[in-house]
Amino acid sequence: MNEPRIYKHSFALTVIILVMLVLIFAALSFGGDWNGVTSLIALSIFVLIITIFVVTMTQKTIISDDEISSQSLFGIKTLHWSEITRVSGRGDSIKLHNFDGDVTVAPSPGLPRYEEVIEIIGNKRPDLFNPREYDELKSGSFFLLASLAFLVLFLSMIAGVGYFLYSSPDTARLGSVIFAPLIVLFIVMVVFAGTIVFRPRSLTLDGKSMTIKYLFREKTLLADEIRSVQFAYQQSRNGKIFFVLLHLVNRKSLRLSGLNPNLPVVYLVLKNWHQQNS
């Protein structure tokens, strides 16, 4: 890597976003009579447009042979590769810390080619992702508790509506009114239930084997049964959804997400484990 690699948002894309926001601002500004409330809303939208534009334009990740830097609206932070002593982060984000903990570099997951940044970090400092130090990776309990609370709330709502319809004299009319919202809630419940069932609760590395525990089952894989480990993403309307993808020898694949400490660390740990044992 002779020249530093710079990861930033496309200028053309940024301009398109800015034009779209300005058009929205203009539509709201001239779509009605001006008064104190509309003026305040218009000013707030204008400030939001400028803030989004500035934040987007200033976000960068710069990587060279010697160091890594992350730039934001509040400045730039740089660490030499040899200065990094530990990693942290949540979700899709990763933070690199120096020994004193007073400097942290945090590449933005929203930047283009974020997966390439993670690969470089893993190649430059593979010692930070030792499988022996991360032999058990667990899922956070908040998501499970929130999902179970939602299911309990939904079932309670169904029971309450059923009792209300049973005791109401005009059951047919009331049933037709609330039938559609209940269908929507039911679909949401099915999605949540599927997420709970198929989301891994923990992943344990033991020598050449990997054990993945789900809510009602567990699966054990040998390193030789895995063809490759990939840090992948799926494009959605809200941006990229990152996950770890295990490509198996039998041409099937296994998707992992939601494990602590964060997705990049999980990926790099599993990648190192697979390279060492396959």
C-alpha cells in the first residue's frame, strides 16, 4: 500500500442528497402561509440540511502502511498500527484504542467499502483478534428481552380484543374495523418470532470445532466443513445491513449477526480461527 487509501462519501452522491433536501425544504417553506410555527420548522429543516451535508462531507477513513485515521466534523484522530492495544465497539462499529485510551479511531460503517477497511485492520493487526481470547461470543440479552416483551404484549392485546369482541353486542362491525390492524401486527409478530428463533444466542470455539447455540437448538461445525468466512452486507432502503457469512463445503451458507462484542470483531476472530484450524 504505497499511497494512502481514502474512504469517503462520493461528492456526486452528497450533492444529490443536498439537492433533494433543499427541494424538500423549499416545498415545506412555500407550501403554506408563514407564521411563527412554520418559520421555526423551516429554519430547523434548513439547519438539519446544512448539518447533514457538513457531516457527510467531513467523514473519512484514511489508511496507509503506517497508520489509520478517522475524520469527522470534530476533527481527525490517528493511530499508528503499532500503537493499537485493544478494540471495542458495538453493532457494526469498531473502535481502535491506544495504550492510554486517550485516542480512539472509529471508522464509520456508513462509508463506502467499509468491509475493505475491516479486512485491512485484520491483516495489519491479527493479534488483536486471537480466537483464544474470544472463545465464547454471546448475543446481547436486550434484544431477546425486548422481543419477548413484544410477544407478551401482542398476545395480551389479542386476548383483550377477543374478550372485547365476545362481550360486545355489535361484534361483526367491530371485527371488520380492527381486523386489518391485527393482521399487520400478526405479521410483525411472526417476523420477531422468526428473528428470536433463528438468531444465534452464543458461539463457542473449542479447538477445531464451533458450536452455535440458538433458542431451541444448537449446531456444531468443524473448521474443515467451512469453506470461507466473509464479512458481507445486504443493501436496504436504510443502508447496508452487515453480517458474517459462513460458506460451507456442502455449498450451503450460514448467516451470523447480533453477537458481542461487535460484528467486525466476531468476523475477524472467526476468520483467524478458520485459517488456523482448516
